[in-house]
Amino acid sequence: MRRLFKKGERVRSKIDGKVMEVLKYLKANLVEVKWFDQEKKEVRTNKIKEDKLSKAA
């Protein structure tokens, strides 16, 4: 199982460009992330495949 990111690390989504924070790994290639939704003014969580993420600058 490869892990490109560590817990708490900032990553950027290749899908829409949002900067997210890694919460935990769920499966071999599935990562749970959180980000701040500026329209709704709340924190959101989601599960994204690891290959759809890259390290944030």
C-alpha cells in the first residue's frame, strides 16, 4: 500500500483545484479529506481517490 500523503498534509485536488487537508486513509487508494466551503461557510469532508490529488504548494 503506497501512501503519498501524511495525515494533516495539505493537498490540491486535480479535479477542481481546491486545497484540502488529509484526514485519514480509508482503503488502499482512498483518502478522506476536508476543506472549507466558502459559499456555505462550513467545513466539508469527502472521500477521494489518491491519484486525483497532488501536493499543495
